[in-house]
Amino acid sequence: MILDLNAIRSHFPSLSRPAIFFDNPGGTQIAKPSLDRINRYLLECNTNHGGAFSASIQSDAILEEAHLAMADFYNASGPDEIIFGSNMTTLTLHLSRSIARTWQPGDEIVLTRLDHDANVTPWALAAADRGCKVIWVDFHPDNGTLNMEEMRTALERKPRFVAAGYASNALGTINPVDEIIRMAHKAGAWVYIDAVQFAPHGPIDVQALDCDFLVSSSYKYYGPHAGILYGKRAILNELMAYKVRPASSELPGKFETGTQNHEGIAGVLGTIEYFEWIGEQFGSPFEPQFAGAGFSGRRLALKKALAAIFAYDQELNQALLETLQSIRGLKLYGLQDPNRMHERVPTFSFRLRDLPPRVVAGKLAKEEIYAWDGNYYAINVTERLGLEASGGMVRVGATHYNTLSEVERLGQALSRITG
């Protein structure tokens, strides 16, 4: 095991509670460096932007550092390509209005049935407003992977825009986003990547991907409730921003409408500092790979951290797969090939016999095991699988502070439920 789980878990005060957190795909526990940043901000410089006095100057410096830190996390070319907002959904709804202004009646956009609805409905609404057509790309119900043949066919139509998820929040599938982006650009389309589910699990490099936009929410990776959007500088400068008149017309303030959640942004900075610590402590096996690619400083530490986490995820994937497959009467959805666990994050959804998912989640809760049930806003997935009307699925999702013994306890609890 690459990670020292005792050292990792010591950074999460909430883990002292007698609970097993497998609800992570819906939101992780906060890391202490993030919590400390929030507390310090509120106590030392809780004020508004742009003042002449010391607290405001200090506040602005923290927000600037947070933009720099997220640029490093995404490997953006600069902090002006980083836009903070309330969450991924709100940022996407906001930006969809600006992007849709570039569409003309009769244009086509591509959406997938594997995505969280936050990367579906904003674009579908915008398309309807502009008189555009939506081309749908399905997924394979048997293994939860995106139908890339349908994606290729859709892109042959020369659409204006493609929205795709980096990883499915329902089935755990990691999509081949590099291939999707490459094909979409060849077709002349902009690409918007929802990285919310992938960001806690692996390194992101927006320059290598060459995506036009990428967005995540920091409460999915050990921080506060905040959304962080990357956009290519040239495109962000080109787009019209819907904002009040006194607001800045320069990036990144151009799209950061109203007074931001300053303490939350400070907390995001703390989250990045936590990832730095992981990279410095446990990332040495991956240093040749990323240093050889030209990374240094904080960007190198962050890449090493997420590579180390991804490596541990493979252990969690195998353990969860074996455990869930061993339960009598359990039907698992998504990738189940042990040789393809690197194509998923440790998020698994299932049905247990004829029990409603809410009942199963409630029984697990009585044993202090936290799990989600329903559709998790991936409603196209549960509809496609024929499960929406009967309550969706039970979802368990591990992250790097979960232990293999917790996976074992999950299995024992499920076995008791089945009798």
C-alpha cells in the first residue's frame, strides 16, 4: 500500500466518529488544512473585495493564491483561467447562457446519457432556447461504458458543442475524455468536461487534455462547498458574461458574479495544501513520471499526490468488486472485469434482491455505514437501466481515507441484510 492510512485519516477530524463513510460520491469529509483555512479567514480577514484597508488586502491575497492553487491543480496556463462559483451546477447553468449565445438555430450539440444531470439539462435548456438540436450518446447497459461508436457518429454531424463527464457518479466509469476531446475538436466543437466525480481520484491536466472547459466541486475532494471552473483564456475572453455593470470585465472576475464565498475559496486553498502534503509524503514513486514531463514545485507535488491516490483506488476497486460480487442476491451495475478496474473510480451501484434501495441504505445506516440511494441526479442512467420508477440503486463510494477493513465490514453488513 502506497498510502499510510493512519497518517491520512489523522487529517480528517470527522473520521473520529463511529461511522463508515461510503457516501463520498455525494460529498467527502473535510480535511483539516481546509477547515483551518476557513477558520483563519473568518477570524482574520472576513471582509469584502477591493478595500484600501489591511483586512481586505489580506483577503484579496488569499483569493488570488486560491486561484493560483487551482490553476496548479488543473495544470491551467494561469490563474485567470480559474473561475470560482457556488458549485458545478450553478457554474454550468451560468456559463451555459454565455456559451449558447454563440449557437444558431439549427446547430447541434452532443450530450450523453451517462452524465450527471448538471451536465445535461443546462445544455438541453440552452439548446431549446436557441432552437438547437440535441444529439444523444448512449452507454452500454451491460458494463456502464460510454458508447464510443455513437459518439463518433454524433461527431460526424459537426456539432457545435459536446458535454461529457470525466467519470460517472452513478456507475464509476472513467470515460476516454482525451479521445472525445480530440474527436470533437476535429469536428469543430467546444468540449465541456464535468470532472466532479474524477477529481478526488486522479490527476487532471487540462492542457494535455486540451479541453475548452472543465469543472469540479471541491466538496467532492475534501474541501468546502465550492465549484471551480477552468476555461481557455481565449474563449473566456470571447464570451459575453452575464453580470452587473460595476463588476470587473477582466478575467477571472468577469464570470465571478456578486460577492463570492471568500471563506469557501480559502478552504479550497487548504484542500490543495492537503494534496501537496500527500504528494510530498507518498508520491515519490511517481516523481520520475511527472518530473520527466516537466512538472515542478506545487504542480509536481499535486500530480504525485493524485497518482498515489489513484494507485490506492485500485486496491479499493478490487476489494469492493470482490466483496459485492460475493453477496447472494446482489446485482451490480457498471464495469466488473477485474482487469479493467483502472477504467473506473471506486464508486459502485447495485440492487439487493427485491429490497427497495432506500430500505437497504436505511439498514446500512443502522450499522453506521453511510450509503446513498436513488439516482444521485444521474437520472438518465437509472431511466436507461429501467430502475428509476423502483427507487434507483444503492451506491457506495470509497475514497483514499477508506480502509480495506471498512470494505470488509460493508460486506458483512450486506450479508446480514440478505439473511
